[in-house]
Amino acid sequence: MQHVAGLVSTLRQIGAEIDRDLASANVARARELAHLAATIMTTQGQQGSAEQVNELMTFGEQFYRWKCFVEGTHYWKGLFQLIRRFVAQDHDYATRALCIAAAFSLLGGTMELDKPVAQSTLTMLDATFGPNHPLTQDCVAKVRAARGASGWSTAGANAGPFGGATTQSAQPQPHPIDMTPTAQRKETALALSPKEELSLWITLAFLDIAMADGQVSDAEYLVWKRTLAAFALPDLWDRFTAKGLEDMLARGTLQVLSSNFAALDRATKIKLGTVLKQIVFADGKADSREIDAVRKICGWIGLSITDIP
């Protein structure tokens, strides 16, 4: 067990370094570390124990957030081999590991999208995680986009629920919010367009809520990403970096931005409140500290938490 504990500890340290590198926009080094983590899993992971599988799976989910799909493919293939030491291939854990490895291969560009294997991967994702899971939706969008660009077919593969869909329906539909400046608008000295200001508000609110319980989960991160896509907003994470965003929270930037939204109509503010609620429940539970954060932010925009459906 000492060796296994060392394996998990090493991967955690590597994961923390990857987060720090990505926060400082050092993408190249982060990718090198992701490759190292995958190599450790494929070369040393087979000595792991059944008790450590859950932790190793949790770590592997972070490759999605890091966007290190090629490296994640190798990691999950190695983890699949470890899981197979303890359970049959049709066990839920084994199925999930194999499914994630295939999805990462698709997203990372190492799977040929004009082959039946791509459609089979979509079918497996739908059966394993369901059609609304972010991983399923991202893979469906990539395959459909490729289909629309090249015009190829997937004859011979089980099309499952994707047979009659179109490329357009795979993309998030934008739901713009009216951000017309008001006379009482407070300037933030950040030279932001209205869309950028809304994106920054959602990002800061996401961090404030998600960090209330001490950690940001991948599920909360995915809700934030999908909200930006749904509202057709720019992603400002790389522009301001994680540390810069945390500094903004400490300086009260979220409250200043919120005051600019107080004059929005009630229906629009309920839309924003609904986004906050989705972040809270992203990981399947509602922490009281996260609810308090939502209550605070809603108060700043002139909305009661009880107004959120």
C-alpha cells in the first residue's frame, strides 16, 4: 500500500502544478506534466490497489478541465488496465474508463472521425453517461461538425440517437442578455464591452460560489463553461488568469459589476440567478456556504434567492 499511496500523492502534486501552470498561462509546461501523469499511470499504475481506483478516476477527470485530451487518453487506458485486474470488462467502472479513453481520443484528434469507430464512441457515451452529459455533448458536436465539413457517412455503425440530427442542433443556442448601460453604471477600469462585463460577472460569481466550500469541482467548472456558450459570451479566463480573478474577488469587483446589473428587468435577473443556482447544484449537493454566496450575490443585483425557480 505504501507504493500505491506514493502513486496517488505524486499524481496529486503533478495536478497541483498543472493548475498553477495553467493559471499563469504556461500551457506548454502544463501539457508536459499531463504527459508525465499519463506515463506514470501506464507504467506504474498496474501496481495500484482496488482501494485507490476511485481516487485515480477522480484525478483522471481533470484531464477534461485541463484540455489535455491526448494525454488523458493514455491515462485512462492505463487506468482501464488497472481496473480490469479487479473486475470484469462489463463492470461499470471498466466501461466508464474505456468510454472516457475513447472520448478523449475523439476530442484530442487521435481518432479518425470519418470511421465507424467515431459513431460507435458516441453510442457508447450515450449509453454510459446519457445524451446530456458534457462529455457526450462535446463529442457529438465535434463529430457532427466534421460530418458537415466533409460530407462523409458512418454506414455500418450503430447510429443510436444521433442518426437524424443536424450539425446546427449540436451547437449551444445563444440566449443574449440585454446589457444596455444605465446612467448609474459604475466603471471598473477594465475597458470591458457589455458582453465581456457579463462574462466576467458570471466567471467571478462562479469562483465565489464554487470556492465557498473549499474546492472547485469539475462539474461546477463545466456549468460555467456551458453558461458562457449558451449566452454566446467570451471566455476571459486566460486573459485575467486564475490568480487575477481571485484578486478581483478580493478587491470587490464582483460587487461593483453586480451593482451595474441591478437596473436590469426582473426576468433577466432571474436568468442570472438561475445560473448561480446551477453552479450550486452542479456537483449534486447544495452546500450551505454556497447558498450563502448566492444569497449575497442576488442581493447585490436586487434579486431575492426565493425568486429563482
